[in-house]
Amino acid sequence: METQKIDAINSLIIINNDRSEGYKKAAEETKDSELKSLFNQFSEQSRGFSSELRKFVPDSEEPDHDETKNSGKLFRLWMDIKAAVTSADRKAILSSCEFGEDAAKNEYKSVLEKSGELPADALSVITRQNAEILKSHDQIKSMRDAA
């Protein structure tokens, strides 16, 4: 597979690693049992997505299983979530989570815009994952609006 295709899939693996780690940390910090359950669910979802995507990347070119973007927007986002969780402000927690969901949504959108470059089986998995990411985003947004 071409480097560009591998890079696109690796970017999704890494965004899912970020998302999984962020939600795992948020679940550990919150005292809200509903949010803890949801955050654990989303953490596991992204761990599964990352694992699923790895089959499309040669072993020698895939990112480490725990590789994340520990700099830039996503790092600041998860620090915002931690601060919000610590203050127990449900709306602030969910607003930070929505920002993270936006980052994941945008990464999937970017990869799908170049979908002609991806093998059909990878495109099918990415399209399904994208639909689930959009559903998760909408759920977080709805909960935030209700808070």
C-alpha cells in the first residue's frame, strides 16, 4: 500500500488512541456514574477502532499501540476535560468531550475525502467507524445541551 494511504489510516489509529486515552482518564477522574460508564464505553470503542484499522497497515509501518499526539490541541483538550471533571461541572466536561469528538470527526472526514485512494475493505471499515463517531458526537452534544 502507498505511503499516503498508510499515513491516512495511521492518522485514524492515532486519533482513536488519543480518544481512548482521553476518555479513560476522564472516566478515572469523574464521580458521575453515568459519565464514567459512557467514557469507559467510548474508550473501549476507540481501542477497538484502532485495533480494527491496524489490519490495513503493514506491521513495520503502524504506530505503536499506545502512540498518541501528546502535543497540540488534543493534549490541551484532555487537560481541559481533566480540569472540568475535577470541578465536577457536567456541562464543562461534556463541552470538552464534544471538542474531542469534533477532532475525531474531522480526522475521519479528512480521510474520507480522499477515499478514492483507500482499498475498498478499509473504506468500508472507516465509513462504519465514522458513522459511530458521528453518533457518539451527537450523544455528547445532546447530553451537553441538556446539562
